[in-house]
Amino acid sequence: MPVGAGAPVVPTRRAVFVDRDGTLNPDLHYLKDPSRLEVNRGVGEALRLARAHGYLVICVTNQSGIERGYYTADDVERIHRRLNELLAPEGARVDAFYYCPHAPERGCACRKPGTQLFEDAGRDWGIDFATSAVVGDRALDVEAGRRIGLLTCLVRPRGHEAEIDREIAASTAAPDIRADSFGAAVYRVLARG
Ligand SMILES: [Mg+2]
Ligand SMILES: [Zn+2]
């Protein structure tokens, strides 16, 4: 055994996994330009509170626009830096971003509802999924969360309620919590203790 190698670390940290487009920010469809990015109302305050309660904030996002050639991995990383710049004045941040760059046809393990990125984050940060949660706006967020044992929260974007309800009804992914806003979802997660 190499020097310094100890027993496997027991995952103990709690996290709120958050979707990006439609959840943290309005879904502008293949957004490339960071200057167009906006944060949804109440997101900064909720993330600040989650972190104050000891939760990591981990963003997991499908970015098929990379493989489709609409933007590059660098563009995506610029968006993520901008998101944290916008959150900073509210005392909030996303601790880490994990993104899938693949088109759905590839059938990769990292595109939600695949759980690869959640597993990667869990390993990188020592996260206990049983005491963690996911907040997203689509059935695939809920499905990924269920597969890996997270508390699942659905926040439907305004104007897309009926579409999302149809999507959820057609899937096997009933969320544990349905909330009217991102903030309300996070408060429900924190109230679980
Ligand atoms: Mg989304
Ligand atoms: Zn992928």
C-alpha cells in the first residue's frame, strides 16, 4: 500500500445538486454568450442559505451544444464563471459544475438521466447521497436523482407547467417534492434537517 493511503473515506457531506438551464437561469437554448446570462429570482438567496446550512452546491448539466458544435467547452466554462460572478454579490456560489458534452444519440453514461456525473461529484467531494437532494425542472433531473437515491425536487419553469406535467406523467419519475419556486424547493430540503 502506498505511503499515505488510508482507509476509504466514508462519504459524509451533504449536497444540493442543481440543474442549470431552466433551474438556476432561464433556459435560453444553447446559450453561448455569458453577457446574456441571468439568474432566476430567489436562486442567490436560496444557494446562500443552503451553503450556510453546510450543503455543497453542485451543478450537473447536459450541454449537448458542445458535441453539436453550437459552442465549445470553453464557452460553457465561461458561462459557469459568469454564473458565480452573478451570485457573488448575494453571498452565494456553486461549488462545482459537472457537464455532459454529448449529444443524446451517443448514449453516454453522463447525460442525465444518466448518473455518471453525480457519481463523479460524489467521489470528488465525499457526498452522502442519502442526505442530499436534487432540484431540477425536467423529468430527467428527477429520474437521475431517483436512480442515485437523492431527495428529488421539481420546480416547473413558468409558462411550461403543462409541458413538464406531461413529461413527468409519461416517465417513471415522480418527484418527492414539487415546489413553486427554486427557493421554496431549497427550503423544503433544508427543513428535512
Ligand atoms: Mg433544465
Ligand atoms: Zn455525456
